[in-house]
Amino acid sequence: MSANQVTYGFCYSEVSREYKVLRLVVREQIHISELKIYTLGVGEKWRNVGEVPCPTRYNFCQVIVNGALHWIHNEDDDRIYSFDIESEMIKSLPAPPGLETPLCALKILEVGNCLCLTYNNIRRFAKTDIQLMKEYGVAESWIKDTILVNSIPRNFRQCNLNPILIWKEGQILIQSYRSLDSYRPESKRFI
């Protein structure tokens, strides 16, 4: 009997106005992943989309950008994967060029309707890296910002920094465990 990992995702179609539940079953011993979809209120069965070449092992990130649900493979891989909510197709997107940190160690987010990757390593390297894909699907559109520990407010230094949104003149609203603060990429300072 093979060990299976089951992962669920949830998304909403703006076009059809339907909610969809995704179920990815990773069959460990035979290295196959199957994606099934259940559309709430439509039929009573899971539909099989087929085998997935890019399994996720523990969770779908609930990151929706450009009409697609995104995730990172939890093993060494240099691609970001997406499930197009309308076409129900799985695609891959390029990781940032010259990425120093393995993609599986990064956290994927949606910030300002852009894909965002963060790597919090304040304790070891005294910095947090933020990468934004400014033009969806274009590898050359990734931009990187490094927040150095000496610019981070003291109440943020013991926590992971999570970008939430881009607002007022390109400032990035960043959340830590108990605080919110605004970061200015051009001056490399919190305000």
C-alpha cells in the first residue's frame, strides 16, 4: 500500500462566478500526482484533470495572481507553478534569474497584484530579500530589494517580514508578528 499526501486548494472564478476546490494527491511510491477539481454547485463529482508534473507536498499557497492559483514545489526546482482558474490548465513560471536561495526555501505571496517571493534571514544574514514579478510571466521583470537589518525597526527584528501591499508612491506595507510598517524601496528605509 502506497503512502499518499493530499493537498487542497480553493479558488474563485471571476468569469463563471464559481468556487472551485482543488485536490492534489501525491502517490509517493509511484511518483505520480493527480489533480482533481470539484466545482461547488455544479455536479456532484470530482473531475480528474490528470497527472501533474509538478507536485506540491504539503500545501497550495492561496496566492492568486492573474487569474491563477500559484505554488512552489517543495523540493529543489527552479519553477513556480500555477493553475489557471478558467482554463483549468497547469503552467510554470520562471523563477528570478540568479536566485541565490533555493526556491523551495522562499515564501510566495501576492503583493500589488504581482507575484512576490520573500526570504527572511535576519538572524543569519541580517537581511530580508523581496522579489516582485512586475510583468506577469516575464522572467526579466523580476525586481529585487534587500532590506538590511539596520533599517528594520527594532520591534520587527525578531520576526519574519511579510509584504502585504504596495501603496503610496511605491511604498511596501510590511507586516511582522504584531506590527505594520511602511518601507520605501528607493531610500531603503522604513517610515
